[in-house]
Amino acid sequence: MKSSRKPVWLRHFGLGAPPFSKDLDDGDLWMPPSKQALVDEMVGAVQAHHHVLLVGEPGVGKTCTLRALRTRLPEAGFRLTYCHNATLGRRDFYRQLCLALGLSPKATAASVFYTVSTHVEQLGRDRVHPVFLLDEAHLLHQDVLEHLHVLANYEWDQKPLLSLVLVGLPELWTRLALRKNRSLWSRIHCRTSIGTPDVGDTTEYVDHRLRRVGAGKMLLSSDALTILHEATQGQLRDIDRIATNALRLAARRKLTGVDRELLERVLEADHKPQGHHEP
């Protein structure tokens, strides 16, 4: 980004790019030790051809964790397929899976399922282990959940030819534990969750994102960071939005950083209807 084209607030703080943009390479993701240990566990499970469950509250980094999993698995021997539209019925779910795999979807649910399962078996013969990443899995229709264990069952349940990675909100764990889903639940060996972040996590995340774009120091005071954490509960999307707005306002006021008072002003505006502007 040429300096003359940079927004004023970026030039004010000497930043090379917006620090809290979603446009991040996998290598730039924030991975604290707690999440790194989680990724290690998930990688080990997939390499052992097990199924994985990952749950967490909105904005705590579930998709980032999936991206880290993707970068850790070797391309040779694994084929990852990402599915994010979880609101489909069983036939359309498998049609989506066909398209994601580069297959031609068929007309009926049975033929679509046959196409997917035959493809998985062929990958197994080619010594390639498919991994289906099912994001927003708490939204899956019950008929899909009840059928997933059939997809995971090959040759009398003796050959683990694929791994399912189910990712969603905490209620997914509760749903899977229900008696009617016990066939799938009993097959998930790796059951993980992302815990509630603390203020140290929020501070580390903000510092990581700022330094990545050239900040030489922390631009938020310790009091501002504490309030930011309390207001967002450590949810990364909320942190990104509020921290960006705070830096913009600080630049307009010609300040060198964000203090408690300014952040409180940003939080107040954040809770007002769109169209409210600072006087």
C-alpha cells in the first residue's frame, strides 16, 4: 500500500496496513500456546485417522484453528475439504460435498451418497486420507447428523478411510451427546474446546496484530486493554472492530495512543444505532 494512498489514521501511527484486517496469511495467524496445543492434538488425531470435535463461543478463533490445522497437515497423504453451509438437508448436504470434492452431484440422496463414499474409497486405495472440515456444524440438520456415522463406516467399520472435523458452538457438544446421536458421538475420539480467553490473551492478540504491521509499541494503554477485554470477552471479531474504531478516533484527535477514556467513548458509540457520529 503506497503511503500516499494510506488512510490518515494508518499514516498517523506509522502502520503499514490495517492491523485488524481479516486478510491474513496462515503464517500470520495469532496462535498462543493454548491454541497451539489444541492444534497439536487435532493434528495427531487426524494423522491417526480419528474424527475430531472442536467447539467454542463465537469469535474465539475456531476458524483460525482450522486454518492452522490445514497448514500443519502434509499435502502428501491428506486431502482437506472445507464445507461451511451447514443449513442444508441431507441430499443437498451431500451435493455440496460432491461439488467441494470436484464430483458431479447426482439427483437422489442415495446416488449422491454413493458418489461421495465411492470417491472416499478410491482415495483410500490411493493412500490419500480425506478430511472433511464441517464448519458451523451446530446448524446441521438432525437427519444429516444421524447419517454422518454411515459416511464414516467403511468395510464393517474396520477401515478409518476418512476423518470428520466438526466445528461449532458449544451446543454442538450437547447435541452430539444426545442418545439419538450416540452412533456418531461414540466415533469421535478427539473432543476439544476453546476455552474462555483472559485479559492476557487479549493483550497478546492486540500486540501481535499491531507489531505485524509495523507498530513499534503497544498503542493501547493497560487500562484500555482491560476494558476492551471486558467488553468483548476476548472475542476476536469484536476486538478487531472496536480496536480499529479506537485507533481511528485517536488519530482524529492527534493522540499517540488509545487510553481508557477514549475506548469508553468508542464502546458507547458501538452500542448506539448506526448513523450516530461523534460530535
